Amino acid sequence: MSNRTSVTDFLLLGFSEVRELQILHFVVFLVIYLAALMENLLIFMVIVFDHHLHIPMYFFLMNLSILDLGSISVIVPKSMANSLMNTRSISYTGCVAEVFFLLFLLEAHFSLLTIMAYDRYVAICQPLHYETTMNSRACVQMAAGAWISGILYAVLHTGNTFALTFCGGNMVDQFFCEIPQLLKLTCSDSYLTEVRVIAFSICLFLGCFIFITVSYVQIFKSVLRIPSEQGRHKAFATCLPHLIVVSLFVCSSSFAYLKPTSSSPSALDLVMAVLYSVLPPIMNPIFYSMRNKEMKAALRRLTGCR
């Protein structure tokens, strides 16, 4: 019985055993991390200091930037440190913290993406009601709801996962503590509760995804009825970045959590994990700013460039 409960740390998946490749991994992740920090901090500062951007869409985008900063800071620094120090170990407490904060930030992230879809729906399909529906109080309540839902979801998921008995060793086949990989280490008679929680999570995410899909169907119907080509182009320009972000996040995370886990680590699992955990924080600022004239103008005003 003591062997079933004696896990004090976990060994994460390393990108390579070759020292030169470990250093390369450290450098690549360092560049990605610094780029994500600079991009998201820049978006946060631009929105905070430019009063032209004090509207619901940019308020939610500011919250998204904070969540992106948090999510990439949960897993990338530890992975970098492990590569630099040529180790794969993470403490049991560190693994619990990593799972909790990653689930909290990812759930809040997806909730916020759902709210942003609703914001675009009201702005385009019900423009006369936009100011009353998306007033300051409503926006703060929606954003707070996204953060609170993330905390509750993380508490439920993390508590259920680490209440299980780990008797399959301590080798995690991922470069961070990911729940599907942790479940492989639990005893076969103890993981059913967490499977039920995962089923609940799938239903929750599916509901949000259906809401987003229905919202965008209505949005595109309304956009196609806009008489001017310039009006249609502006409406599409504000919606397409959000649609790209949602699609990338949903596809990669769904694959990671719904795909049957294999007995040995695969490159595909690693790629999917990078796509939903590392790539969004660096790509979201690019998607939301590259075709956004207001963001570009605000950035020029902030930096003093013409």
C-alpha cells in the first residue's frame, strides 16, 4: 500500500537527451516567452492608456492578454529551467500548482472568448441595443464571471485528479503536468471520478463552442446584408481574428484531451500541447492587432511614432 501513495515528485518529458538540443530548446522557449510577454504587455498598456480603446471589445481583449501572460508563465519557465539544468523533475506540489493554474487560466480564457463572441454578436446584429446591453457594469460582471468560472473549474478538476492514487510510476509523458498524461499513472480502479469530471468539462466546452458557432452564423448573416462593401469588410475585420483564435484553441485542446492516450509519448501529443498552451499567448496579440486600425493608431500614439 505504501508504494501506491509514495509519489513525491514527477519526471516530465524532456525534448531531448542531447545537451546541445536542450540548450536550443531553452533558447527557443526563451525567445517565445519574451515575445509573448512583450506583445501582451504592450496590448495591455495600449488599452489602459488610450481612452479611445475604453470600449467593451478592448476591455475583454485586455483581460485576454492578462490570461495569456499567466498561462505561458505557468509552464514555459519551468520547462526552460529543466532544459538548462539538465533535469526533468517537478515536485508533487509544483505539479498540483501547475495543473491548477493552467486549468484556471485556460477555462477563463475560453469563457472570455465566448463572451467576446457575444459582444461581437450584439455589436453587429443588435447595434441599437449595444450601449445598454454591453454597459460598463455588465462588462465587468461578465469578465469577473469568466475569472470565477476558471477558479471553480480548476478547483474541481485539480482536486479530483490529485485525490486519485498514483501507482503507475511518476513518468509524465508531456513537458508539463497535463491531466490526460497524469491519469495514465493512476490506478485503474480510482480514475472513474475524474473521467466523469472530464465528461462534464467536454459538455461545458461543447456548450460554449455551440454558442460561439451560433453567434457567428448570425453575425455572418447580418454582415452579408450590409449594403456597402466597406462596411462588410470592417465587420469581417473585427470578427475574423477572434474566429481564428477560437478555432486554434478549440481544435488543439480538444485533440489533446479527447485523443486516447498512448502507452508511449508521441510527437503529435507534444505538438498539440504546444499549440494550445504555448502558441496562443504569442499569436493572439498578432491576430488581434495586425488588421486592427484602432490598435495600430493607439500604438502609434503611445510610442509617439507617426
